[in-house]
Amino acid sequence: MKRRPSNPNTRGKIAGRPSAQGPSHGSSSQGGPSRGPAGKGGPARDQRGPRHRPPNTVDETEGASDEEESGYVAPAASKELTSRMVRQRTQLGPSSSQPIPIVHAKTRTLHPILYRKRLARIEDARPGDLVAVYAEGFQSPMGYGLYNPRSEMSVRMLWNTPEMPTDAEWSEKLAAAVALRRDVLKLDASSNAWRVVHAESDGLSGLVIDRFGDVLSAETFGLGMYQRASLLMPMLSEQMGTKHWLVKTSPQFLSQEGCDPPPLMSEGCPSQVVISEHGTRFRVRFEGGHKTGFFCDQRDNRKKLAEFCQGKSVLDLCCYTGGFSVQAKTLGNAEEVIGVDLDEEPLVVARENANLNQARVRFVQADAFSYMREMIRNGRQFDVVVLDPPKLIRTRVEIEEGTRKHFAMNRLAMRLVKPGGLLLSCSCAGLLPEPEFIQLLVAASRSTGDDMEGPNPDSRARPRSLQIIAKSGAAPDHPVISSCLETEYLKAVWMIVT
């Protein structure tokens, strides 16, 4: 029988330097649309990109709780408190004999994140506790979530019902996530690498889990989820029929959650696996890799890109472990493929991925800005160019600089596309809305400058024209939940450049 808590009223990496002519919040009205709703205002002109009105949302690359709304840094915990915070829990919620802690919110909401400023008062809650959340003036809880007083995102809501969740309901959340991927999306038919749990979109704020063959790889963004990982991961592994699991915290966990927990893994968990995506093999290394080890969100976009590559020359900028590069050659049968990335470590894996598929791909370790300028000076252009940079905007503080980098990279990338060729430009920054990203691309296409002049300056310095033929996002195993539209983070714009 479900319990309700007693009435609270009776209780106590881009290294290069972008062009100085990139977009700015302080640019004149000619530099882009005016401040206001996304998509409003006139077109951007000259070398400036659009200005941005920072949205009042959290950022989301791998779940809406991935990043903070502001530059808040959690206070460092004492050694004793840290020891308690990183300890794994032996049960998902309080036992039947324990009262559940209570958090009072100022107003009711269905959003899965309750920021510190939205809380009125706290009763008996410790870091990581499952808490009942009451709106001021209401007798029944509006839901249940995981609490961390050291985080700006103080409560991550998991249930929006008055009845307290049981352990079986945790299991049901996981089962529903698996059923969506297997029964509805039928992902097993195309790959053994896909997103199993997508944080808020699957009702599990602060947790993302990817399946790579027989290994479940998780990244936690919230303390409460980390504390329950050793309970949830075996539970999901049993449902999935996988053999191993591992858990890492996000790179910003210490600054956002106030502690730095160690990774967790099952006994005998391998350090790497080889997965299959549309028949192409990729090696996934769990040690040192970004996020969970491999970017499943671009799976469908990689396949779609291959359709444009038959007999073409392809440049893959910020290629990481070569997902687009290898698929362009293997599925797309491109004539020439060059992948560029700043870091040597992922390029080692990229070369291994090419070798796994007997694909002839040239990988270059270089800064994307420097490489693009060199190609422009040499008069080199490509039939297909992919620009998929890492997240350039993590917090509202980074919006202006990150937007400027996006603008600077795209204005150069557009000059490397042969007339009539394809540019696929991506952004995984949730704080850069799609309408503003598209306006940025339009502004970049109109930009001119000495740094874009090559052997034939007249043709290269002229503004380019864009035909947007498609817009896409993350693969469907990264769903968007209506109560948290910030879970739609990845933007992929497909353009013919003339």
C-alpha cells in the first residue's frame, strides 16, 4: 500500500581563436535581430552574428540537468560531509518506519528542476535524500524528488503524484525507458549502441545511460542519482540482459553538486567494447572518453550524411572518434574523407575505427580554426563539410563567447564548401535556441573578411547563399519531454552552399 507523508503543517574544447568580428551582445541593431522572442527582428548583416536573449532554462546536452542556468559554483563540502555524500545508498527511498523529509516550494510546477530560489523551506532533508515536495498552502505533496542543498538545482523531481513511490515504481520507470527503445523504436535492428535513459525525458533527472553491447555506461549529473547508482544499474542490467555497467559523474559535478565522487563499475567491466551502428563497427573506450564514451545522438544524422557522399570529397571538422568520417566512407562510399580534431586521444580511436571497417580515412590533429584558414589559403574546397563542435555554451555566462565561436567557425567552414556542396552544421548547446542558431548561420554566410581570402579572393570573399534543405536533431532515443522542452538540445542544419 502506498504511503503519503504526514501533513507538513502538523510536522517539524575548441583551442583556436575566433574572428574578432564575431557576434556580440553589444552589437548594433545592424548586427542581428533585436532582443525579444526567438525568431523576431530583422536579418543579421555584415560580419556580426545575432544577439541573444539568454533563455531562462537549464542547458541540456545529455539531459536537461546537464548544466546550470548560471555560473553558480557549489560550496566545497567538508571532508566528513563529502564522505557521507559520496556513499552509496542501500535503499532507493526511506523505509516504511522512517518519515520522508519535506521540501516546501513557493509555487506548484511540473518542471523537473526546482532551483534553490524556488524553495521556501526545508525539513530534515540531507544531501541526496528522496523528499516530498509541497507547494505552499497545499495539504498534499505535488511530487517527489532528489534533494541536494549544495546545488543550485536543489530538487530534481521524479514523480508528480501525491503517493510516495515504491521500489517497484523505480523499476517501472526503467522498464518503460527500455520498452520505448526496443518495442516502439526497435533500435536493436539497427544498432547495439543507444540511449536507454535520457534524464528528464524518461523521468530520471540527473541520469543518462547508454547501452554499448553488453555494457551499460551511465553519467550522473545529480548527487541523488549517483548515490543510488549501485542499485539502479544492476536493476536495469537485469531488464536489458547486459553483463556489465559503469557510472561516471559529469565533468562539472564538483562545481555543481559540491563533491567529486569516484567512478563505479561492476566486477570485470571491460575498459572498451566494439559496437555496431548500421553495420559499421566502432570502438568505444570508457576510460578518458567524453560523456558515456560515444555520441549516440548523431546516429541517424551519420547515416543520413552518407547519402550525400557517393564519390565526393568530405571534410569532418571536430571529428572526435570519427563517427561521421567513418560512416561517410563506409556507408557513403566517399572518394576522399579527412577528419580533423584537436586532441590526439580520440584520433587514435578514430584511426582504429577506420581500420575496423577497412575504410581509408585521413585523420589530422589540428585546431579547427587554423586548419580551415590553411585550407582557404591553399584554395582547397570540399563537396561535403561537417561541422560538429563540442559544447561551446555550458552556462549563461558563456553564451556570448560560445555564440561568437559558433559564428567564427561557420563563416570559415562555409568558404570550404564547393559551390552547390553540402554543409552540415551542428550545435549541442541547449542555451542556443534553433531560431537563433539559424540566424547565426545566415549572418555567417553574409560575412566577409581578409582571413577568408585564398588564391582567388574575389570568389572566396564574397558572401555565400544558403539553401536549408533539412533540419534535424538527436536520434529518437533522446526524446523531448513536454514538461522540459530544454531536453531538445541538438541542432543539425543541412545546407546547400552556393
